[in-house]
Amino acid sequence: MIEIDIRLPLAHFTLEVRCTLSANVTAIVGPSGAGKTSLIESIAGLRRARGRIAIDDAVLVDTARGIDLPPERRSIGYVPQDAALFPHLIVSENIRFGGTDRDRFDSLVAALELAPILSRTPASLSGGERQRVALARALMTRPRLLLLDEPLASIDQPLRERILLYLRRVRDLGIPMIYVTHQPFEALALSSWCVVLRNGAIAADGPSRSVLADPDVAGSVDNVFEVSQPAHDRELGITRATTSDGLTLVLPYDQVAEARFPIVVRIRADDIVVFGEKPASISSRNVFEGTVASLRATEGIVDLIVTTPAALTVRITRAAAQDLGLRAGSRVWLALRSRAFRIVG
């Protein structure tokens, strides 16, 4: 349980955040300059906010009682955007700077696949490799809380999705995590709870899937699923897998054959095709019957929530919605092209 009730004057506004976080992973989402980094720096002790911060029974800050623990006494792991590795130490030495427990070192090296680079210097590493080393170093301290400040911001998209796999492994270690990002997909792939910051205040908070289903919050709209129970068919080139909502998806075999399930897949709302009648002949293996639960029209675009075994978000033009005569309660069929899925796993 993380309790936050702080106030911190900044250049353009005052950061004022009050919340209680109990999820294993909480995403802090918001535009640049919203106060996300200032918030986690206050938790880490790098900024001196007034108010109260507590993790379970450990009080980190309580200005009314004169408590303000220095960063080294907060038992918090912090990974900034730039990784901040020690340039004069090789990778293994950077990791061991966080602790000397050999078993923990070995388990983290295995989980984050760092063995091939242990003898290299930070200057020789890619952005993704540096972030994995920084994660291992932070986790070697056995933190009570892990803070990640947009760790994938400077990494290109294909590698970003690869690093998300490692972050999901870190999540499975059970260490509470606060993950700062402005990418809704990262928040959906990792977190179960989401806090949206705007101008230093909480604009929304709640379950990640609910909060980030709002296009005003998420900007672009993704459908994100965790899938398991794979059934591979190499000859046909497909893999069938089941989402946590009970939806059976057909995925490209070549993209998931070597993946460690469960994995996360996503498909954008505007990559889903809507039919007013059941299509008689179509190449897509993912065709679902559903009912339009809601419609929201903005500037020529209509966002639909369609109830199938899972709720799917679909984005089409207003002209398409009018041609199909869509309204709440309309029966539709959706086609999700397998190659349109992005895979994290």
C-alpha cells in the first residue's frame, strides 16, 4: 500500500497529488510537463515535497511530524530515463553496485538476459541494454518499491516492445512498481491501475483498461489483451490463444512460436473492420459477432465499444457509421487481421 498526499510548487503550477495505490503496478500517465517526473522524484526523495508519503508501515515523509527520510534510507529502486550507469564500471560491476547477493545476481542476469554483455562497458551498450542493466542494478538493492521514469522514451518501437517483455518479467517478481509513461500501450501492457496527471493534478484514476479506454486520455486507441493457452499449427501458420476475457484469437505462428506465454498483444481500433452482415468470404481468421454498446462521434470519427466475448474498441469514419446505420444495440461483425497484431512476448 502506497499513500501519497503531497504538495510541491513547480515553475508553472503546484503539484498536488493525493492517492492510495494498492496495485502491484501503477502507471502514471500524462503529457510532457504534467508533473510525472516530479511526482516520482518526490517519492524517491530527490525533491522535497511537503505532506505525507508512506509505503505500508514505513513513513518516508510526514512534514507535520518532521519526518523526511533521505533517498538512501527509503529503500526505493529508481530507474531514470537515461539509465545513469557508471561509465567506468563494466556491466557486472554496475549491477553489483546495487548489492552483492550472488543468487539474486544470477537470477536477475537470467531473467533480463544479461549474460552476454556482463564484461562490456556502458558506452558499448544499446539503449535497451543500458535500461536492462539499470533495472538489474535497481533490483539488486531489494527495494520495497521500484520507480521507472519513462525508461523506453528514447528507444525505437520494435525494441520498446522487446523491453516491455523484460519489464513484465520484473513485474512478476512481485515488487510494487510505479511506471511513468506517456504511451498508453505501455501502461496497458504492464499495469492494472492508472493515474492520469494534468498540470500537476490527478485528472483521472482507476483500472488501467477503463481509464485508457477514453480517447481523450489515451489519444490513440488500442485494444490490449493478455493471451495464454497457445495451440500452435505450424503447417497452417497459425496459433490459437485465449485472452483473459475468453476471446480466442488467431495469431501468426511465426511471430509467437518462440514466445513465452502468457504474452500481450495489441491491435489498434482503426485496424478493425466492421461489417453490417456476417461476411461470407474473408481472409481474416479473427471474425467476431458483437453488439454495439456505445458510440461516440468527434470530428468525422466514431469510436465504438462493441461487446463480443470481450469489449473491443473500434474507430471508423462517421460516413462508415452512417452507411452501416450503426446505433447502440446494432448487431455487427468485426474482422481483426492477424498481421495487424503487435506482439509483446
